[in-house]
Amino acid sequence: MNFINAATKKERTHVEEIIKSQPVMSHEGITATEIGICGKQNLFMDVYRPDNDAEKHPIIIDIHGGGLIAGRKEQNQNLATWFAKEGYLTFVPDYRLVPETNVFGQITDVINAFATVAEDFGGDLNQVFVVADSAGAFLACMASSILRYPVKMQPVEDELEENVPEAAKKLVINAMGLQSGMYYIYKGQVGLLQNYYMSKGWKNHSYAEFIKPETYSKLIPPCYICTGKKDFLKKQTFGFKKCLENERVHHDYGFVSKRETVHAFAALYPETESAVGVNREMIRFFDTFKK
């Protein structure tokens, strides 16, 4: 078994263990359904809708993590349930994984999910927020930067599998919440798979500069970022925070020093006290950007 297959098998098994271990959160007060993602025959998105009588609910699009090689929407079902109970129409899309595709195929999938959300599902398209954890944070930053600054991000957009849908271009993301983000996909432990995420010699491509946080951090919407003591990628969040500070990007930051704060704790274990704390901080951050 080669390196990528071994890593993929390990991480996908780990995700399934997480899903099996998660408590079942009650869906009382919400309705959960599954829809297709436009332009994709085999990709789907879960929708969690509050059952209250609000005419237009604010929207959250939640992008799951998994190191780009693992993960599926079901791992964030409790987080999405929590958001819906907080009054958000919540969408959790799947995207293809490496090595079945590369990061540009994944960015394409996320943008297609954005285009699907832009259709009329009863949400308030003037109040759209993106939440993403781990590798999902990188994909969310790429997708949102392309939508906000298509000319600057043209080198990345040129690598996408298809043109950005018109519906996605009209979607305005008010702010983002990035949890235990994997921002540097070419550094440290995660960087061992960089040539599978992209290709050998990727550093010589025109897009290389634009996948670096030093560049894309200045192109993303305002964001709330968080990490915790036991998050093995917390140094990536520290580095990204410094980028945001250097570029004077509007942001807020949460750090939890408890031992329960493993990687992506806010997304995978939203029932814990630490997760509730940072997720409520994130919602309060979003409130300042509601129109």
C-alpha cells in the first residue's frame, strides 16, 4: 500500500469512529433533509431548517474537515443541528476527497455548493455566513476569495474544473467562522501529502502564491477563528492569526485551554462546554455583520 492510500485509509477510518462515537442530538424543532448539489450527480448537501415561523432565516454553510483526504457531511450533523436550533438555515455539503480529486476539484465542489445555496430555499441571502473546520477552512478561504476577488484569484480559478456558476458570483458572504483551521496545506505533518493535494512541482505554478495564507488572508471576509490546547494544528491558527493582524483584516479570536479541546472540537463535539463557548462567541461575531 503506498503512502497516500495508507494515509487515506487511516483518516477515513478515524472519521467513521468519530461519527459512531458522537451522541445523537435531538432534531426537535428542526427539519433535516438532503438535496443534490447543482452540477454534481453524486454530491449531496444536508439542510437543517428551523421549524419556527420566521419568514427568512439567516444562513450558515458549514464545510467539514478531514485533512482533504477524509471526512463527510455526517460528521458535522450535531453542529448543524445546533446552528439550526439557534435559528440558522444550515447547509452542510459534501465534496470529493483527495486522491479521487485534488484541491481544485474540491474548491469547485464547494463553489457549486454555494451556488446551490443561492437558490431559493427560504433563507435570507442578505445574511450568509460560512463556518468551516480543519481542511474545510482552507477550502472556504479559497472559495470565498475567488468570489470576492476573481481577478486577483484568477491563477487559482484557472485550475478549477469548470467556470464559477453565475449564482455563486451573486452570493455575498458576510463573515466566516474558521475552527482549528488547516491553513498551510504544504507545511508540517499535513504538508507530507502536498504533492497529492496539488501536483509535483506545484511551487512553480502561478497559483502557488495564492494558496499561501500570507496572500489569501487579505482577500477573505471578516472572520472568527478558534483553536484549543490539544489541537494538533493550533500553531497553524496562531500563524493565520498573525497574517490577519498584519493585513488588518477584521477578525476575532478564541482559544480554549481545556484538555477536551482536541482538533476541530468546536465542530465535532458541539455538545461540550468548550465548544458551546466558542460557537456562541462565533454567533455573536456574526450578529455584528447581519444586515
